[in-house]
Amino acid sequence: MPHATRLNLSAGIASVITALALVGLKLWALGETQSLSVAASLADSALDLMMSLGALAAIFYAARPPDDDHAFGHSSAEDLAALGQAVFILASAGVIAFAAIGRLTADAPVPLTAEGRGIVAMTLSILLTLALVLWQRRVAARTGNRVVRADSLHYLGDLLPNLGAILALWASAQFGLVRLDAAIALAAAAMLAVGALGIGKGAWDALMDRAADPDVIARIESLARSQPGVHGFHDLKTRRAGSRLFVNLHVELDGQQSLNAAHAIGAALKHAILAEFPGTDVIIHFDPVRDGD
């Protein structure tokens, strides 16, 4: 199994385990405190668990090798999962915003109990979430996996509601205030929505075979331009599917040289691209150098 796949799977498994722990912890905290902010955080963690299970399934499926029906592999499953996650994150942001506005405008907020125990539980939740997010960010930086990045965004977005719940519990215990978390919840909802739109756009672009980022294309062009034996190139086409990059390129070579020599030049260019972008699917077509070049 490739190293990048193992990293992606480790992030997916860690996400599911963390979500299970958070749901159990917040269930206990809700029973102790009767806090609506804790209840909202619990609902968000339950949603996290469902999404993490779906993300792990997508990572497993995307790791399957190419077959007769999927000659280019199954990595587009990552984009489908990321797009679905983006929709769920947007919905979650809407629910959080709606609940926050409701709490801000409510005439009689529900009193809280056992605030100290709730603060301990929410603090443990934050520490678990931070550990998961740090690992997911490290994996996403190494593999470029959109599913892991989207899952990381969702858990990062949970930190503000968790902090809001702690502040609400503390304010309730110290001053009898129970609405402090509403403003923080609105900010968290806005952050979630912006991040979800970015993840969704990236997944949509990949599913629509949008070209790779301009800087990636420029680096590939630089490699082709500097490769010894390559007199020119054209018809460079790129696309992404999940965390995988696909590159098609026509290079112009001396038509008088042997096939072995031409193949060696193409192989050297392919290896240079793979060294710059590991795991890339590279197809290079040979053309004789054009007259006048």
C-alpha cells in the first residue's frame, strides 16, 4: 500500500475514533449540565461521526487500484465525498446560526447546572479535537487529500462552539449569564460556511476536470522546457481527481534519433515530474521537432 494511502487511512481512522470519544463525552456532559450549548456541540459531534465514517469509506474506495471499469483509478470518490461534506458543513453552519439567533432573541433562557463538570468535559473535547486536527493537517499537507482537508476543517470549526460552550458554562456559574456562546456560535457558523464553500469549489472543479493550479502548470512547463533533448512541447493538459494529479503532454524531439534515445528522454522527463509531484499519472507523447524550431 502506498505511503500516502496509509497516511490518509490513518487520518480517517483517527477521525472516527475521536468522533466516537467526543459523542460519549458530550452525552455525559449534557446529562450533567442540561446545557443547550453542550447539546448543540453534541449534535455537531454526532454529525462529525457520520461524516467521518463516510470519509473513511471514500478513502478506502479511492485507494483501490485501477480496474477494467475504472482505468484511471477510483480517486474521484474523494471529490464526491468532499463535495458531500461541504454540503453537510454548510447545513451545519446554518443550523448553528439559526440556534444562535434563537438564543440571542429568547426571552427566558434555560438555566444551567453542574457547570464545572461541563467545563472539564468540553476542555477534554477541545484537546482531543486539537490533536486530531494537527494530525489531519499534517496528512493533508503531505498527500493533498481533499477528504482529509474537509474533515479537518469541520473539526477545526468545532473548536469555537466548544470554546463558546465553556464560556457559557463559566459565565453561567459566575454571573448567571447563559447567552455568551451565541455570538461565538455565529462567528463559528460564518467560518464554517466560508471554509465549506472553498472545499466544495475545489471538489466541484476536480469533478469537472478543471486544470491544475497555474503554479503547478508553470512548474511542469519549466521541467519540460529544461529537460535535455526536448526541443519544445505543446498540448499540456492537466486535471485532478481526489488527491491525484493527471498530466498529458506532447514533447518535440529530434526525429532522426533512435526510439531508445527518444524513450530515454521521455522517461527522464516523467521521472522529473514524479519527483516534483509524487503519485502523478503522467502520459507523454513523442512528436518530431517542428520545422523552424
